[in-house]
Amino acid sequence: MIKYSFQDKKKFMDKLKDVYESGLSPKKVRVILPHPDHDVEHLVEEYLPKSKLKYFTLVGALAGCILGFGFTAFTVLDWPLITGGKPLLSWPTFVVIAFELTILLGAIVSFGGFLFLAKMPDFQGILTPEDHGNEYVIQIESEDKK
């Protein structure tokens, strides 16, 4: 593992930009900061691939919508209650349950997708603040590590 430590933020930012522009995979680079810093966050976001979380949300929301309409249609067809000559399968009455299940399953699958994509929980990287103090640190994982 290659490790660079800096006391100065400007030198750290320049080195971090050089590391990312060298063509190294962003997944092999780990950045440790003494405090949250938006400049570093924006620089890292430029080089990271776009998140696939939106697809988890879409699949969960579509499944919830289909399940909501399917559940209410099954219930009405299994226990028919004809009132005032109205049709049994009247979709406007199913919209409320379909909407609620769309939101519910979309949120649950999004949370599960977030945990999956973030590879959480990950307990190997827990550090104490004394390990690096007030330094800006760049750690680069070696190529031969499997």
C-alpha cells in the first residue's frame, strides 16, 4: 500500500488530482481527512463512476406499483362486492394502495441497494483519530492485492 501524508491542503489536493488523472481506478484510492471538506468531496466525485442506486429505486417502485394494483384487483375478484352497479375492477380506487406500495417498496429496495453498493457493513477500515492526527492522507491499494 502506498501512503502519502500532507499537512497542507493545497499540496494534498494537487497530489490527489495527479493520482486520479494518472488513470488509477478511483476504487483503489482511499482519502482520510482531519475534518469534512467539500472541496475534496467535489474533486473525488468528478472521477467516481455514476451510482447505480437509481436502478434499485426504479425496480422497487415498479414492483410496488404492480403489487399494489395486483393485490387490490385480486382482493376485489376474490371477494366481489357489487355496489350501485359499479364495475368490480375500477382502477381509480386502486391508485391509493398502489401509490403507497410504490413509495414503500421503492424506499426499502433503495436502502437495501445502498447497503449492497456501499458494501456495508465494513468493519475493517475503522480507525482511531490518533492514527493520522491532523494530516490529509492518500492511501493507494497495491495492484497485487487480491
